[in-house]
Amino acid sequence: MRLVSYLHVGRPGFGVVQDDRIKVLSDGDTTLMDFLREPALLRTLESCKRELPLADVTLLPPIPNPGKIICIGLNYHEHVAESGRTVTRHPSLFARYPESQVGHLSPMVSPLESDKLDYEGELAVIIGKGGRRIKAEQAMAHIAGYACYNDGSVRDWQHHTSQFLAGKSFVGTGAFGPWMVTADEIEDPRLLRLQTRLNGQIMQDATIDMMITPIPEQIAYISSIMPLAPGDVIVTGTPGGVGTKRNPPIYLRDGDVVEVEIDRIGTLRNPVQAEQQDAPA
């Protein structure tokens, strides 16, 4: 199934995408997060009669307000090499916040404070079954589904210190969507191919099996630190080809269009919009 969260005439909802329509599961009474916590809610699909044209809604991030967004840094050899780093024994972790995300077709925002917004195409993993100290060999059973992610980075702010948070937390600099494809649709995510395109030009191209720390080990490592809960999101790392490491560097500009496409999931597409200075009061 392809599950979406959306706004329709200002009201939130979620449902199942079928061709170019959404079969509505809820108009605000429950959320996709509720569904992940209680999968029996899927029974409502059988009695649901209402549908919406997909074109009539504004798509939100599949999980609009996750409890945790944990990102994996430097998780492809080519990206480690272009960054001038070395492979570490343990995965590099940092956090994003819900306010930093937008959904499919919504603008990624280049902030007033910087002209160095960069793209990072990634596979997002959405947790369905929570737990603490999850064993790697059991980790895949804890996944509800997968989505595309653009882990946009404000590069100069990212490098103010050794900590990444500042460059990963500007409002509207990341994108998540267009929907969550449930795990039963993807038998082996290692076989998926990821491409990032900027204005139609391929900038990143990799398969998920090229990761340094595979998804089960990511879940095991993170859940050793903190319990994972339904709706938590793990952003699993970006391949080589980021804009800041090109010669000359390439950063996102007003009017650009960025696409992250992953086999069997879909294409996350976002225009880029320069943030406007607020008018004086």
C-alpha cells in the first residue's frame, strides 16, 4: 500500500493511494501515526466509501510529526571519500526536527542566512513496531514502510562546528514523501536504486546495498541508545555526488527542482524557493 498524509480544504487526513485517487481512512480523527500504533485500524478501509482526487490535496510528509527523526551520516563509501573522511567503526548519527520537513511538491526553502542549501537523496525507514535493544536479525520486522527523503543541508551552518544539527534544522530544508510504501511491498530494500536529479540532471545514483552500515544494523544501534516507537523515522544516509563537493560547488537556487526517485517507492519532487525577508512591522 501507498499511505499518504495530506491536507484537504485545510483539514488533515490520511489514506491509501490507488492510481490517481486517495481512499480516505480518516479526516482528522486519527492519523497515520495512530494507524502504525494500532494496525487493526486498517479494517476501516473495508467500510470506507469516500475518495479524493490525489490532485486535490496537499501532501504532507507521510509522518507529519514523528517523535524522532534520526539521520545516518557518511554511510556510503563514495560520500565518505568525497567528504575527506574515513569510515568509522560505528554509524554517525544526528537528528532532524519535524519543522525542518516539507511534503511532496512543497517548496524546499533556501534560508535568508545562507546561499549554500544542498541536496541529499536518501531512503527513509519508518518504524512500525517499537522496541529497545532490537537485534539486527529481528530488525526488519520492526519496519512499517519506506519513503524517499531529501536531507537538505545548509552547508556553511553545518560546518560552523563539528556538530551537524545547525545545518540540518532550518525550517523547510528537508523533504519527505511522496508517501510511505508498506514493507510488505518491498521484500529486500537492498535491491532498490536511488537517484537524485537537479533540474533533470542526475546528481546521485546508487543502490541501497552500497550502504556501509545496513538498515538492520542501524536499527540495532539506534535502539541500543533509545527505544524506537511507531512512526519514528530513520534517514539512512546519502550516496556520493552531493553539490558541495563538486568542482565548482553546486547549491540549490530559487526556481530549481529537485527529485529523489527510488525504485518501487516513487519520486519525491520539490521546487526550491528562496526565503523572503519579512516586511518590517
